[in-house]
Amino acid sequence: MNCWKMLGPYLLPIPHPLSPAPMKYALIIPDGCADEPQDSLSGKTPLQAANLPAMDAVAAAGAVGWANHTPDALPAGSDTANLSLLGYDPVAYYTGRAPLEAAAMGIDLGPDDWAVRCNLVTIEEQTMESFTAGQITSAEAAALLSTLQEKLGGERLRFYSGVGYRNLLVYRGTGLPALFSPDTRTAQPHDLTDQSVRDDYPRGPGSDLLNQLMADSEPIFAAHPVNAARRAAGKPAATNIWLWGLGSRPKLPPFAEIYGKRGAMITAVDLLRGLAVLLGWKRIDVPGATGYFDTNYAAKGRYAIEALNDADLVCVHVEATDEASHEGNAAEKIEALEQIDRHIVAPIHAALKSRGEYRLLISPDHPTPLRTKTHSHGNVPFALAGTNVSPDAATAFDELAADKSNLAFPEGWKLMRYFLG
């Protein structure tokens, strides 16, 4: 049984003195926080403009470098980027975003089945006004999806409600000729904010079905009580579904077989939950974790420290920084970074140091520039500190410090092995 001690403001466990303390690892992912210099921030990036004493302390104690988790041959999405960040070559293993989220929801995909991401969106006059339908709630989404299943679903087509606007469609293809293929092309709705969608509807094998379902959802949603209530409250209506990110069942070798470590995942996003399931990690659900600005940062930090008792590697993913970029909101992005710094990085670093040998890695998955409001290919900075990590000259965690570093991983998935030593 552990005893406890105060370290600054944090109550931390003390390992039993007779038990050898194994190396502990923590990975903190501020999703999409890498960015460009902003005129509104006096030429600084959000990482440079934010007050981040804990992240800067990690940089000063260890090393800063850069990695590329978005291969040019694949979409610059959180799916490919986080697959890479967790140590898997996305070129070899990526089959699509939706199958990862299906795993999080406990949906078993057969060899002929396909999962399709099903956003609830607001489209007015063929312009993507909101890829989240105004941050529609999970309860509202569930009601809309239930009606879609009744009207459009069946034995072959099944709609599953997820978290907020993030939902799924599963196509059961057993006994039928292949409908979709890797050549089926869809567009990520968060890439289309404030833009025309006329040229971005699905194309290729199976696209006729996807386009028909998207069109058929519009009159159903127009008459739905959920949208009537949203319009009465002055909120955007969910005008229709947007289908994208489809894929077949992935085959990922367990993380423990490749890296010899037991992992645990803390996130509010089904994509990361699904990756955890497929990698054989423990999934930890945190009360108040929302995947938005109002997420419970402090609870994520506390649950991560507790998870270190059992797991070798604990990953804490925070979506709020990415959501802020999708909305073009620099102030919220800075606020999210400072909350991560205060409530997640600082206490986790203190807990790791109190346990003995450790390594801590802070890294976004991909850039999400405020200017474009969407994910992009390109390098992201990381900070790594802990046992046997030689300090370099960097004293801050930001893009500029990373650009000056010789510690680089053009194939980002190789960073995980370096992190684990």
C-alpha cells in the first residue's frame, strides 16, 4: 500500500520502500496546438504567447525537438497523426478514421464491414456553417440518430450515436460484393468551415449510397423536434449528416508486443479511445471530460497520476486546443494551453519525479493553424524530460525552439521508441 506526501500543492503517492520502482512514462497530447505566428499575438504562436511555466520547465530540464506525424500520402487528420504519435507507422496500418471510433464504441467489424464517420452539421446554401451543428449535445444527437435509424437504417445500415456531433454509420457487407474501396473519397467537414461544399461530396465506389443518405437526412432533420427546439433557442440546427472517414477493420499489433509496456489512455474523444482499445491499453473515462473548452482539466491530471500505479505509460489527450483552432479562437487556444499546463503537466511531472525513474513527453499530434481552422501537414514540437535525457539549450516549449533543434523525427512514429528508451 502506498503512503502519501505533499509536494508543493500536490498530494502524491510514495512507493513502498521495499518495492523497486519501475520506470514510469507519461505522454501529454495538447491536440493541434502547433500553429503559426499570429498578428493578433504580436507575431507569436499560441505556444509562445501562453504562460506555460510547467511546459517550459520540462523543456529546460530535458530536450526539445520536432516530429512529423502526418505523412504526405495520407490526410492530415487526428487519426493518422495520433496513430503515428503512439508509435505505429500510419502508412502501414491506417485504414480510416471511423473504424478506430467503432472500436471505442464496442462495435465489432466483420471482414466485409465498413465504418463511416457521421457528423451532424449545419449547411446553409451549400456552405459549411458548422461542422459540429453548433456543438450539438449528445442527447440531441442520439434523438436525431434514432430517427435516422428508423427512417433510413436496416439490417445492412446501422447508425450509432457517439459524443455530440461525432457519430457513426456501419455498413454490414457480409455476403455482398464489395461496395466501398480505398478509392472511395470523402472530405473532412472540419476542413470546410465557412466554405462551399459543392465539390466535396463523396466520390468513387459506394459514393452513391453515401450521397443519397446525406440528402435523405435533410428533410428528416428539417421536421425533427430537436431542431425545432434548437431554432427556438437561437441555436444552429443540424441540417443533415456528413459522411466521411470510412474504413475497414484495422489490424494493429498490441502495443505491449511491440514496445513491452502496458498503456492507459485518458481522453474524451472516441478516436483515441478506439486506438486504446485496439492497442490493448486500458481506457480511463474521466468525469467531466468533454472534448471541448469546458473539459475537466484538473480531473484528467488526477486520474492520470492514479493510473501510474498500474500502467507503465499513461497518455493524456486534450481536444480543447484543437477545437479552439477549428473555431479560429486564439484566446480560447491560449486558455486551453494554460489549463493543460497548470492542471495536467505540472502535477503529472511532480508525480513522476516523486516516483523515481521516469520520462515525460509533451507533443501535439499535428498543426491546426488558427488561420485555416483545419488540420495541416507539417512538423510539431515536442519536449522530453526525465531519466537519461540530456538537457539541451532550449528553455521554452514552442515551435521556434523545435525548429532550432537537431533532435528530429521526419518519420514521427519512430519517436515512441526513442521516448521509451
